[in-house]
Amino acid sequence: MRIILLEEAQRRFELEDAWWREHRDATALFVTEFETALARIEAMP
């Protein structure tokens, strides 16, 4: 299964990522966990 983010979801993701990078020490963690979740959904829809 392929996942496509709608424009609103992409915008929201970018806002959350920017907030995370500004307020957390593990700056890439939000993106890493999001990618992991998407990979699991793609593999086991």
C-alpha cells in the first residue's frame, strides 16, 4: 500500500516537525517515528 499525504496533512506535519526541532534535543525523532509509522501502515494496512 502506498500512502499519500494530503496538502493539509503535509502542512501539519511540517508545523509539528518545526516545533519538535525547536523544543526537543532529539531533533530528528519526530520524523524518524513518523517514517516508521508510515512504513508499518504500508506493510500491514
